[in-house]
Amino acid sequence: MALNDNDLAAVDVLPAALRPDRLYYDTGVLLDRDDFVDEQTYHRSRLARALGYLGGSGTLVGLKVVAARPAPGLELQVGGGLAVDRFGRLIEVPRPWCLRLAPWVASKSSDALRAALGPAGVVADLYLRFVSRGRGATPAFAHGAYDATDALVPSRVRDAFVFELVLRPEAKDDPAATNHLPRQRFAALRAMAPADRPNAVRAALLDGWDDALARPNGESLAPLQEHAVGVDAAAVFLARLRLPAGAPDADGRPVFDLDSFDNDHIDNESRAFVVPNDMLAAVFAA
């Protein structure tokens, strides 16, 4: 694997349950790798925690999922955009991205496809996940064999992303059911009478500290109801797909009708949104 293709998960310590400390500088103190990592971690984690609680996790702008049919065949296209994951990390997709659906279907086993087949077709969810990627290379003589002159490490780390399309057998009977879709943090306020909302808002904020996210005792981040089994618990849910398919053939594979797949089979609306302040100001005429 090429140097720049490595997922530098060890460099990103934000998923760890930690309370970062600021580095203390003084004349004559020697600094090593851990000191610089701690310096970055402190500032990144404070910003991420603020973003995570100010707006929650979800889509900030863009990232609309649509069906397209360029020359190679049917594609699932995701527009450029910006999201915030559950750790408060920004995930930026700078340009449209695509996933060819026919090869994806072909890569799945018959058993897995049958398990996700319901009255509306085969149900799958699309997620966006944060990853760290190395960029460039620089010599590191104390890396690996200490007498080597060709030891290299990445010279930069880029905040990157991965899309994951995952079958959802749990949702096959009713893809629109809310028990496997994102739930807004303050959804209960919507049903209240306007006169009751100010007190309810204060109560929700006073009780809003999320131990599952803060993890003061070092627990792993627990998945939310929209996360499929095996999906990163910090991943951002983008869309639910209903792939047209009928009863299995003689080989046990559902018979797909991808020619009829269009935007009506894509649910972009059930995702969680991080609403910008200027949009709230426009809505409420502030």
C-alpha cells in the first residue's frame, strides 16, 4: 500500500475518551512527537466539542444524493458539501462523488441481499465517515530501522472522508419507519405550543449533557439508531435507498430492476441537519 493511502487513525486521537491538556512551555524544555500531537489535539478537540454541541452532528450544507446515468452506467452521485460527525469533526467533500450501483450489488452475497429484501425492494443506507490520510513524504531517521537512510513518514495529514453504502435488513419491512433513522436532539419541542417552548428549551439545555458522547469513564462511543451493525458510530447518515428488486431467482439472488431506479427511491430528507445561524435568523426574521 502506498504511503499516502494509509489511514492514519493513530494520528487522530479525538475518538478517544480524553480530557486534553494544554502543553506547558518553558525555556530549556525539550519537545518530542507526543508534545506536538498533544498541542494539536487540545485545539482540535475544543473546537470539535463546541461544534458538536452547538449544532449537533449531521449535514451542514450540500451532500445531496441523486441517481445519475453517465456513460459507464447507473451511478449514485453525492454532491459536494460539508458535514459534522458526532465527535465534532468537519467532513468536507470538495466536489461530487459517485458510486456505481451495479458493481456494488454484484459484490454482495445472495444471503445478504435476500436479508435486506422487503416489499419496497432492497434497503440500503449511505454513510459519510471521517478518515485521516497521509500526504507527501519526509525522511524520519528514527522511524523503523534506526540506521536506515530511506525511512519515510507522511509530511502532512489531510482530513479526508469515505462513503459507505450498507445493506439494512432491519428496515426492509418499512423503510420509512423512524426507529432506524436519525432522531433530532430536540424533536420533542416541535410538538409543543409556542407559549410552552421557552421553558422547555431551558429544561432541555439543563438536561442536555450527553454522557454517551462525553464518555467520562472511557467508554467507546455507542452507535445511534441509524447506524447499521459494523458502521462507525461517528459516521454521518446521508440517505436511505430502496433498490427495486423482486423475488429471488433460481440461484437465490433477488432480481434487480436498476433501470427503474431514480430519485424517488432515495430519501435525502430523513438525515440530521446542522442548521446554520444565518438560516435561523432568516427563518425567524431576526
